[in-house]
Amino acid sequence: MIRFRACLSWAVRAVSVVAAVPMVALGFLLASCDNADSDGKRGTAAASDVAAVPKTVVKLQLNWLPEPEFGGFYAAQLQGIFEKEGLAVEIVPGGPNIPAPQLAASGKVDFAIVSGPQVVELAEQGGDLVALFAVYQGNPMGVMVHAASPYETLGQLWESNATVAMEQGLAEFAWLSKAYAGGKLRMVPWGGNLAQFASDPSLACQCFITAEPVSMELQGVKTRVFRIGESGFDPYNAIVATSRAYYEKNRATCVAMVRACAAGWRAYLDDAGPANVAMSALNPGMSKEAMDRAAVVQRNLIETDETKRVGLGGMRLPRWEETVKQLVEIGRVKKPPSADALFSWDMTANTAR
């Protein structure tokens, strides 16, 4: 499971991508089951009331396969939360060659999952996305080393003569190279070969903290992960975004989407099991056990002291300003957009200055 969300992929993982349409039907089924009374009778009145309300049909394009980083969206579908907000949401799985940001910017999908740097960089390229909801409050990207590695911090590793397997065209790589100058670090291409990492105790490699480290743990290989956020590069990630044109024409739908996402993520954080079962059926490349472990690992990146103030998925202007500033510093952006314009100000339950 190899990918760095700041670019579209790190390596192609050989898994079967199952269409998301069956999840819609599954969500409706489970939602209706939840309406059963204690004596086994259905709450038909409540169910019919929900069904009678016209639904706004929208597509949510993921930037990867169904995994715990999207758990709250599947929970919202399974528990009928989207329906209650008047939405019929089709969750479309992504993959290594799916340009989710461009699909949203061009209006080919209504919403897509993107990273903070992608929102900023796309703005300079002429795209115009509005960030609505940020699942990850902390950067989920990292560098993985073996548990016995002599390096205790990311700075120590980067200023050493160690060998690190990593895609070098990433904003994260550029930032690390700026933040930790010096040393004789040896960079090699990363092809996603975890067997190579497992057999070489001296090798370090890029990772998404809910993926590669969990896979190694299940194989009995003990690792440690240095979060790239500890270097100071800590943009929002797993962001629900839409095009500005859609945002301006469909404010009520965007507000409903934000409310549903927040409720769905609350449900997933409270009980990840049902959504993990559904996602593992859609993505056989990641087991239910791996998803359960990943859900625990990612929790402190989703629910933070900050979200206690701004709500799950909430965003603040200073964080966006810092991301823009850092991307300018490493030369990824030459004409920086205004940070105010990058995310929604009127989703008052989930954004704050």
C-alpha cells in the first residue's frame, strides 16, 4: 500500500478495485436495518419520511482505494447519515493514476479527496478548489525505519549517511532537504518493495503511517516511524474539496456535505468495525485486521485539541498561510494564492479563523 498523497501515487499496488456503486445499496440496506424496533418491527414511518425527501445526487472521488483514511465517509453511507442530510453520495474509489484534484477542479466530480499542497499548487496552475473538510489535522506521511535503527529523530536520519528510499519529486522531499541540510544521505528510488525493506535493517523508506508500518507489523517486522510533520511541514490532508464554481452555486449542498462528513467521522471514531468490514470487502488488498489497526494509528491525527475548538474536519487560516509560505520557500509555488481563498469560511460549524 504505497502512496504519498502530495503526488498522486508512489507505486502501483496490485489489488482489485471494486466499483463503489454496491456500497450505496449496502448503505441503504444497513441504514434501513438500523430502523428496526426492539421487537423486530421496522420503523417504517421514519424510514419512509427519509426516503420521501428528494436527494441531491453527488459523487465523492477518493484519491486511493477504500481504506481507514476514508472510514468516516463509508460510515456516513452505511449509517444513512448522507441520506439524513438529503444527499445520495456515490463514493468512487481512487488509485495510483486517478487525478482526483483535477477531476474536482474540472467539475467531472462534485467532491474529491485532495491534500493541502495540491489545493495550493493547483491554484497556481489555474485550477480553483475550495477545501471544505480536512480529515487529517496532522500530516500522515512519514519515513519508516527498523526498530533497531540508531536514529532517534527525522533530523538525525536526514543528516546521516543512511540510505533512504523515497520519491524525490515530492514537496515533502524538497522540504526535508531544506530543513535538514548537511550529511551524506544516500537517496534511492522507492518502488514499493516492502520485502526489500524487511530484509535490509539499514534501509529507511517513505510511508503513509496507516499503511506500510501496519503491513510490516502484521508480518512481524518491528519499525519506527518519523512523521514528516515533526520537520515543521504539517499541511492538512485527506481534504474534501470542490470546485469554486460548484461551491458558489451549491452552498447548501456543501454545508450538508460538511455536516454529514463530521457526523460520519464521529461514528467511525466511535466504532470503526462496520465500515472496516465494508471497506475490506471493496479492497481485498487490505485485511479487516489491518484496517482495525490503522484506524487506531490514525486517530490522533484526526481528533486533536484543535478539533475540540473547530470541530472534526475544521480548518484555520494560520495553517493554510503556513502551507502556502512553505511551498513558496521550496519553490513549489511562485505566485502564491491568498490563503483566505483556499478553504470555506461559511461552514461555520467546522471552520474558524
